[in-house]
Amino acid sequence: MYNTFFHLKRNPFELTPDPDFLFSTKGHNEALAALYYGVRRHKGFVVLTGEVGTGKTLLLRCLLKLFKQSNDIAYAYLFNSRLTATEFLQSIVSDFGLPASGKNKSELLLELCQFVVARGVNKQTTVLIVDEAHHLSADILEEIRLLTNLETTTEKLLQILLVGQPELDEKLDSVQLRQLKQRIAIRSQLETLNANETKDYIERRLRVAGANSFASTVFPAETIAAVYLCSRGTPRLINTICDNALLAAYSRQMRSVTPEIVEGIVEDLRLDVVVPPGMEREQEREDVRRAAKLLLDLYASLKAKAADEQLDVPAGNRFP
């Protein structure tokens, strides 16, 4: 709606993960390189985590784009992690283009193993990618651990990439999953953008969309500062705020977005009540600590009261 008004050829702040709009921060470059290196060097098991909206899925789309340029890589991409063990294996086998309908778990495992081993013999790479992996159950994670056993004496035959929110790190760090954790070859983490990166992020998206020399005038420095303050450097929130801000500016026939417009958008979308990354889990831990302290204090109080009552009983009436 506002593209012509701002001399744009396309929407610069779509929420869909388009690889054309990848903003290569140092952190994103390192994460993408780690994923690609892990696959190409047959490291076996790679984990990527990041807060909501930091660009994990976009990074995966860029990785898949690289895979498609290679003739020796076959991959299965799962984005629904709320599955039973059998459904999980069916999804993998089916995504590899193998027959999965009507087969039980043992048959699915055999089909998958034969496929992976055959590709390994031909020096081909096979990859399993699981997005939203923080939702994986303990049963599925155990299946993944067993799949890491597909190997020769020199390398892993199935490359497994788990991508998810920080809750995935917490699961993998648990005592119950220590066997799986020990098999992780590479772990990467995506962070939010800093103030300078937020400025470059916004201006790059505008240039990709066709703004060219207008990129720095559509969002002046003070407006970008407001966007960073309200989004806390989270790319998805930056996109949401900027897209709505452009629409608001267009409706007022304003060539530049003002900080006041940004603040109004944030208030309308209730983005000002977003909990900063990590604070919610820290608050939960603090609530547990307080509850535990209250219980200990109560126990100590009751114990002291019982001791006092025992002292008040005449010696002759006490139990031997």
C-alpha cells in the first residue's frame, strides 16, 4: 500500500523469512558458518539456539539455499516437533522421499538406515533439520540420540541440526539428556541486534526493497533509536514496528517516520509489555526460590514451637 509513496519496489519489513533480506551480523555469519561447517565436515550433531524473533528460521532458509546448490546433499526439514516417536520417523522418511505410509517404527528405522548408509557409501551427505526443537519430548530426543549412532569408523553418516529457543539448551543441559549432550559437536547462539546493527538492519532492508538513497531519510536517526529502544534489537519486532510505522506515515502523507509514530505503534500493538529475553525464566526461578525459603522458614518456626511446647510439659508427664 505504501510502497509507491516511499519509492519502494517491495515490502521491506515482511515477517516471512526471505533469504534476500538476511542481515549478516557477525553473530549471524558465525552461526551460519558453524551450521554449514558441521554438515560439510560430517560432525554429526549441531545445535543452534536463540530467543524468539532473532532470525533462526531465516538463517535456516539461507542454509537450505546453500544445500540446494550442492548435488550431494539431501535433507529432511521438520518444523512440527510435537510428534510421537513413530510420527517423527514417518515425517523424516517421507521428507526424504521414501515410502512411509503404513509402516511401523522398526520398518521406518530400517528404511531410514538403509537410505543413509547407501548415501554414505556414495560419499553423499544426508541431513536432518529440526526447527522449533525446544518442543521436542524426551522420547523424541532419545530417538535422535539413537540416530546419531549411524556412523562409520571415521565419520557420522547422518548430520542432525537442532534449532530452537533457549529452552532447548536447558533441556540438553539436563542430567537426563547428558548422553545426548556429550554428542553435540557444535553449539551456536543467536543474539539480538545492538543499536548500530539495528540502524544497519533497517537501512539495508529499505535498500533491498528499492529505497536506495531514501533509506536514511525514511527512518531518521532519532526514529531508529526509538525502534531499537522499543524492540530491544529483536529483528521480528523491528519488522513489525517498521511496517506499521510506514503505513501510519503513509496515511498521514509524511515522507519520514517520526519517533512519535513509533511510540504510537508500540502502544497500539502492546509491544511495550514485552518481557526482555531471559527475564521471564529468571522471574520463575526467583519465585521458586522465594517459595522454598518460605517453606523452610515455616518448617523452622513449627519446629521451634514444638520444642517450646515440649519444654512446657511437666517432667513426670513426658514420654520416656
